[in-house]
Amino acid sequence: MTTPADHQLESDRARAALSAVRGEVAKTVVGQDSAVAGILIALLCRGHILLEGVPGVAKTLLVRSVAAALAVDTKRVQFTPDLMPGDVTGSLVFDNATSEFTFREGPVFTNMLLADEINRTPPKTQASLLEAMEEHQVSIDGVPRKLPSPFVVAATQNPVEYEGTYPLPEAQLDRFLLKVTLPLPPREDEIAILGRHAAGFDPRNLAGAGMVPVATPDDIAAGVAAVKRVAIAPAVLGYIVDIARATRMSPSLSLGVSPRGATALLATSRAWAWLSGRDFVTPDDVKALAQSTLAHRLGMRPEAELEGVSVSAVLDAAINSVPVPR
């Protein structure tokens, strides 16, 4: 019989392993710690993450490095204008030998799917991921097929003002638990990046950079179970709901946070509290994850956009309007 002490020991071991992922990824990626934490939180919440940034800020390298540190299977799909839904999910192929149709799995059948430049493919192909992201399965010819566990979509996109991009529809954005923006590195980090390349660093050879797996899918599963045991007081639950309701009353927004968004903030706050070594959620955890969990779910009114108002500023105003529970 498993005791609370056994649960605690397993939780501590999983947290130590997942925390070591950050140090391992640092061997190949300079900075971007918030993005690494975001991918870990997505895994712990069985959700998905959208990484946005200009070309060349190591979005793809970051996802590949995290997958290598976690010892999980990963596949990459380069989203292009001519990509078809079946190229992602798989399709039925006629077998001449048996005169029957057989299912050929697409790259979505993996633990970590790198959906590279997801906003460079039309909405029809973007939508091919909706069922996979929500139900962790794909249906081909009416037959549902389960995806491996763990399963996370780590999608990258360029800013929407870049040429050749298709804005993700609201339903697609809402499937992403988190959206994290990867900024251009500060001067010191950029010098460190160039120093690594001058010393012979090859981003295509992660093993050559000394990367080794430091966590396993079992650690992820143990972390998922531990996060579910993280306590959250009724006052903090009310704080999350009040933030969501404050966005719905903002005159700058045409679309506020839905109940799904509020439950997402609950999940990410618990995961962050657990990664931080606590078994309870504080209001600071909620505030720390609010921007990356909620901002991409908000819709700005055209007149507010014309005035140059940003989504993050509106969300900050909504958060600051809600009293913090003691």
C-alpha cells in the first residue's frame, strides 16, 4: 500500500529530475529559461505550448534540447502552405498485397511534436491538430487512435506581422495551455552564443554538446500525479475567477477569459508551485503564470488596437484591479 511518505519521496525525486532539465538544456541554449519552464509546465498539465519569436532565437533548438534531456520521442513537422492534414495525422494507404487499406501513422504519433512555424500553413491544416491536442487521439475514417503518453505539442510561430503567416484562429489558440515569447538575447548572452559557436558548437549535434537524458517519462508521470495533489485555498480559487471576470468587463477587449482559460490558469499555477518546491498555490504563483496562460486567449477591440494598447497591458490592468487574497 502506497503511503503519503512514498508519495512525497516519489514527488521529490521527480521534481529533482525535471529541475535538472533546465541545467541540461543550458548546455545548448543560452537563456530562455522561462520557455524551458513553460514546456515542463505544459507536460505536467498534459497541455501544449506555443513559442513565438523572430527567426533565429533558438525556438527549434530549445524544443529538441528539452526532448533530449527528457529522453522522450520527438518528431518535427515543418508547416508549409502546401502541407495537408493527412501529412500530420496519418492516412489510409491501399496495400496491393492484401487489397486492403492500412493506416500509416503520421508524425503526430510521438511524445513531443515540434510543430515548426505552425502559422505558415492554412487554417485547414492547423485544425488537423485540434482533436490531437484536446483528446490526445486522432480519428481517421471514423476510427479513433490513441496517441502515446506523454504527448505535448510544442509549436513555434513567427510574429503575425511577418510575411507569409496565417493568424491562428481563436479555437486553435485556446488549445494551447501556454504561449511564451522568446525575446532577442541581451548583449552578454549573445556574446556567450557566439563564443560557443566559435568553439565549435554544432546545434545539429546535441550529443556533441554533452547533453544526456536527466529525466524520463516516468518522472513526468510522477510529476503529473504530484501536481494534482497540490492544494489550493478557496480564496485563491476566487482570485483566479475574479481575474477572469475582470477581463470580460474590460472595455478594451472583445473577448475575455473563458472558464477554460480559468481552469488553465489553475493548472499552470499548481504546476509552477510544485516545481518551486511547494505543495500549495499562492497568489504570486497565479500572477506569475497569468500572462503566459491568458494573454493569447484575449481578443482586442479594433479601436483599442488603433490606439496602440497591448494585450499584456490590458491583462495587467485587469489583474491589478483584483484584490489579492491574504
